[in-house]
Amino acid sequence: MNAPFNARAASLRDPFTAFVCDDATADLLRPVAVEHGWSPEKVNKGGLRNAVQTLSVSASPSILFVDLSESGDPLSDINALAEVCEPGTVVIAAGQVNDVRLYRDLVASGIQDYLLKPFTADQLRDAFANAQMIISGPRVTETAAERPNVTAAVIGVRGGVGASTIASSLAWLMGDKAGRSTALLDLDVHFGTGALALDLEPGRGLTDAIENPSRIDGLFIERAMVRANDRLSVLSAEAPLNQWILTDGSAFFQLQEEIRHAFEGTVIDMPRNMVVQFPHLVTDVNVVIVVVDFTLAATRDAIRVLSWLKANAGQAKVIVAANKVVPGIQEVSRKDFEHSIERKVDILLPSDSKAAMQAAKLGQPLAKAAKTSKLSQPLNQLLALALEQAAAAEEAGGKPAGGSLLGKLGNFKSLVAKKPKATVAQTA
């Protein structure tokens, strides 16, 4: 819903429409609408249900205010609204449920703000002012040079080496430290932890994509991604264990293509069995981070994975990251490990169970929870190594190797890059 501003489409739209459930809210809205030069007649009764019915047969306004007070299932109803609401509409919702998780879920679904009733006229003015900034802001940045997307695949040579933890941390750092709009794509359909690590519900986006690859386009990406913050969005899944996923891998490839054009950074948490089944998934990645530990089994499998990458992903920069390292207590020494794989280990990530436990309790990526721990420096070094490929591409003035064939949309970049809202400070 909150797609970038389109001047031609906006010229054909009403600037504002509201659908409210009670007279008190209508009476509060009308004078504020008049202050902005909008018609008070655009404040309609009927709430969200009337909004869905009306917008299914008429053009969406630039700013849409919807009252969720009579909605039994706000998230489901907002999704129904998204089906009839045109891209570019900024949605402000209001309701009586004082719940931070509901607020986060609504924002992740695409609304711009959620006001807790009863709200004041000043809160309403602030919400409208921020909505107008969202509408007008992209016109300033559209002419700015876009940074080429950097795509990093994270592969663990063995289960339990911590590849998913590193993937979520790298994605968070790419958004927070590097300032890139970033997507975390977790391809473990049944046991993925991408959303879990960020305290999010994964949604059905990934499973829907696998079941219906023809649906995958820019608009699908906008609606399927779950936003963790203003710079990071996640596509993950927790498919039922009795649901067998049949795919030829085309859906995963299409997702990569569309995400590459909607974000400045992509981190793919790629289970090792995926590269065996679908080798084409690494043909366009810029960086592959191979996560290992210093064990005999990991040594054997690192040799095999590195050899496979050399044959199938020659364009990618390969980074070997040793995780959960405890000095002096290793099954295989670093020297013997490096001799066996015939290359150096690029990054050493020390074991820090306290930081890992804290991250799990807080529902935060390890990189965020461990800002002051001994893990902080090597994680930031990993980010710097992963972005070197992108920096080289920017200096060359072109896209990284493996540019997209399908991507036509840069819209979602502005959605995830907008500033976080403070208007919902009432919610507890």
C-alpha cells in the first residue's frame, strides 16, 4: 500500500478519504481535514468494512484513514484492504486495542501508522504530516544514484554451526551499519529461524511463493515481506511438518530476482541441501559465506562445499567464517583445518553463550544484542568483507555480477527506508 509516489496516478486520486465507526471520531477528523484543504464530506461512516467495499469499485485516495474499532480480526481485515488498495496509498489506522504486537503486525502489513483511540487532534495532525512526507519524499530521492544490490548467501557446512545466526546478524548489520535497505531470505521452509530471531511471525509469503511462482512480482514482494525495522525485512516460513514442499526451485530464483531489484542488500540463509538440489541459486550471488566450526566433520564438508562453489559459483567471493571458536578447546586446530581446506579462515567468531542467550531472550539478532561483546568486532569485519564486492561495483559505476533478469521494480526500497514512527507512543 505504501509504495512510492507516482505523480500521474496521484493527480487522478482524491487526496484524502476516511472511514470511521463513530460520530466522535468523525467530528474530530472533519476540522483537521479542512485544515489540510480536504473535503469534510470525505469522512465516511462504516469503518474498515465500508472501506474495502468502496475501494473495490473506486480509486484509492493518496491518504486513507480507516477505523478498526469494529474489526474482529484487524490483521486479516487489513490484508483484505490491501487487496483492493492501489500502490501509493498511505494508510493510517485507528483502533481501541492497546497492544504493541498488534501495532508491529499492522505496520508489517503495510500501514503507515496506528493511532490508539481516543486520540487528539494534534496526534492526527502529526500522522497526516508524516503521511504527506512519505508521499512527497521519494520525488527527491528518485533522481539519486541507486547503490547496486549486494547479495550474500550464508551456507553452514554442518547443522548447528550457527549459519542462521550469522545470516540474521549480517542482514541486521547491513541495514543498521551500512544503511542499506536489506532483505533476509530464509530458504529453510520448515525449520527457518529468520523471523524467529527477530521476534516476528513469518507469515505465509514464502510458502505462497513456492506454491504459486507465477504470482511473484514486485507487489507480491511488498506484501509478503515482514518488516523488522525501517531498514530490514524478512521472508521466512514455518511450514507444517506434514506439508511436503514440491518445487523445481524456480520460485526461489524468482524471489531472488525480485528482491534484488527491491532492496540494496540481500542476505540468503541457504541450507546446504538447497545448493545440492538447486545449484542455480548461487549463480548470481556476489558473496558466499561458508560457516564452519573446527571439527573433523566440518573439515570434511568444508572441503566438499568449497570445491563445489569453485565449480558452480565462480563469480562469487567466498568468505570462510569459523563460528563458536573456543581457544585451545578444538577438535581440529585452526592450522590443521586451514591446511586441509587449502585456504585461510577469513573470520573467527568466538563462542559467547551469554550473548547468544541474551539475543534469544530479547528476540534480537546476535549482532544487536552483542554490541559490547567480543563478537561485535568480527561480525563487523564480516560485514565489511561482504560489502567489498558492492563497493567495487559502485566504483565501476555498474551493477554487481549477476544482475537481475526479471526485476522491474524499485518500489519497496522506499517503503523499508522510511523513518520509524513515534506517533504510537501511547501503545504499551
